[in-house]
Amino acid sequence: MAESGAEPQFTTQRSIVLATVIVAGFMVLAEGAARIVGVRDKARPAIIARSVDDDIDFPFMRPDPELMWAPRPGFAGSFLDRPLQINSLGLRGPELQVPKARGRRRIGCFGDSITFGYGVGDAEAYPALLDTRLRPRGIEVVNAAVTGYTSHQVLVRLRRVAEVAELDAALFLVGWNDQTRRPVDDRTYAHRIRASRALEGLATHLQLYRALRNLYVSAVTQPPRQGATERVPLEHYRENLRRLVAHCRARHIAPAFVAFPRRRLPGAETVTSPHEDVLRQVAGEASVPVLAIGALDARATEDNGELFIDSLHFSAAGHAYLAQQIAAQLPGAKVLPPG
């Protein structure tokens, strides 16, 4: 007969069960507390996107599962001490009339920070200046460019914007960011974002998981790094350009490319780009006009320093010059169908 008051026997199995019960109970309590407090979800691509480009940290930007980052609709404020407005469609500038007025035609300007207007105000960027020039002719121009974008992102951007904004024509100035080097290319980064979202599955329904993930997103910063490959290798760039043209033409939107710009100072060597060579090849194959940009052109021989604020971004004078150049070429290039 066992003695009364004998000490309980703590076996390994019992210890594991007890530990499991304690941990499970703690997790249930923590989850309950998180649900009471409420956890606002942070966008998942933030960490991955920072390793591509730090534009995601700009105040007017937000993470995007397809584009990696995109303008924040409704933003109104300033950037680099210049006024900046993002309309409800995520385009820089004022709200658009949708559906557009009868008889009006609309051009979308797509690209990166060059077209977006890095360092200048809303009304100083060349799409806005082009709009001012062309409105008396019944043509509106919208700024659909985004800082840091490559042709990979511009293609997704076009698919989102073209029909919603009721575009009749699209101008594309993109390629310099495609050449920046990262550990993997943009297609791989986009795949990783999609995979990370898929792997999370049911875990996103747990408030505790979301809280821990948000803490990680807030704590980790990973600035852009140099790497072994271009964000958009030449063959991907060629394919993206062809897809831009095909998407436009399937929707009766007239496409046109804009030549590559770059600052040139006295005595400096001309900087050329194999991506621009590909752009001109695709333009020739597809019978797409390449709009000349005069003194802004990367192949220009004269000093154009006053038209730039750095090696790639235009000054206010540079934007005004480009708007004039494009406006003069549109009729001959037949970018817009007859009104």
C-alpha cells in the first residue's frame, strides 16, 4: 500500500505536457490581449522593398504588394521643400475628372523620379507644364511616374492606371534605374514578396503574430545595397518595353518613348547606356516614336548643367525645356489620334 502524502512523480513526459500547457495558456492570454488592444497591420513588403530602393521611406509613399512601393493616394504636403500632391488615383497632381469631358484626350507620362519631378514642385514637373501647353488644344496630361521605378514596375503601373485614367496616349521615360545593381533582379524581388504573403497563410489572423511581425518591420532597416545583377537586365528590359507597347495598343492607347537624359558638364565624357540602345531597337521594331529631348540628351555634346540639379534630375528650367520639346513633336510623331 502506498504511503499517504507521497511526493508526486515528475516524469519527463509530464514535464513536457505541463510546459506545453503553460506556453499555450500564455499564448492564448497574449492573443486575447492583442485582440483587445487591436493591432494595425503593417504592409508586408516593407522590409524586402527597402533592399531594392529607399524610396519606400518617402512620406508620400506606401508599400505595395505588386509594385513594392507606390504613391499614397490623398497625400498633400511637401517634399524637399516643394509642394507635393497625390490624387485619389495615386497620380502626382490634382484630381482627374473621370469620366473625362467629352472630346478631351489624355496623355499619361510614365517613368521614374525624372518624370515624377524629384526636387521640383507639382506645377514645375514637365507633365504639368505639358498639360498647361496642351489644354487649349483639348489635351490633358497626367503624371503617372513614381520615384525609383524600373520598367518592371512601370509595366504594372500602366496596367493599373491606363484604363482608370482613360488614357489616349502614354509616354515612357524609363531605364536608368533598371541599370542599378542589387543582389537579385526586380522579378525575383517581386516573386519573394508574393511568396512571403502566401507562406503567412492563416498566421495573419493571429493578432499576436501580426504584432510581432510589425515590431520586426519597424526595427529592421535595410538600405539599398550594391549587388551582382542589374535590377532589370537587358533582356528583361527589352521584354518589358515590348509588353508596354502591346498593352497600350490592345487598348487603343498610342505609345511613345522619350530619349534618355543626363547632365553633361564641360570636359566630361559622354555617358551612354546599353538600355537606351535596346529602347531604340524596340522602338524601331514596333514603329514607336522616340521623342528627342535636345540639350537634355545623354548623347548631347554641349554643356547642359543649368538644366539639371544633379546628374539625372531636371531643374525647373530643365522641366520647362522638356515640356517645350515634347509639345513641339507630338503632332509629327502622331502620338495622339485626331480629336
